[in-house]
Amino acid sequence: MVINNLDVKSIAQYQAEERTMMTFRLVLAKYQVKELFDIMSKDKISQPEKIEQLKKELTAHFKEPSTYNKAKTMGDVVKRHLKQTLQKNLLLVPKSKH
């Protein structure tokens, strides 16, 4: 539906704006997010086959095998994906804030 109503340039702009907002939310709540990821990485929040499936699908989509290969838990996969998705935006945040 979105593709039928918006052009590619507008979709890309919305995606960039959303990533920017996510980045600033992440920076503002960095200690809470770190604690959450630490817990998620240690906890069994998904089945091993689902973790492997998501790793394979994300690797195929982003063509970045090294990003997800080492992930052992769903928390690791989510953390790596968020970092990859927001990496360019995180570089724009002044060092004193993150």
C-alpha cells in the first residue's frame, strides 16, 4: 500500500527520519538499553531454530554475514541488528552524548 501511494524518495526520507529519532531515543536511554540487551543476551527468549532462521534471513537481506554469525541468542541478534541499522546515525551523535 505504501509503495502505491509514495515514491521511493519519500519512503527513503521517512526511513531516514525514523532512524534519526530511534538513534536519539537510544542515546538518551543508553544505560537502560544496555541493561536490557545484557539481560536479553543471557536469557532464553527464543528457540534456537528461530534464532538461526532470523540470522540467515537478516544475513541474506543485508548481505552482511559477519554481522550476525557470532550471535548466540535472540538478544544478540536484536542488538547487532539495531547497531547495524543505526550505525550511520550513531556516528553523527557527538561523542560526549554516547
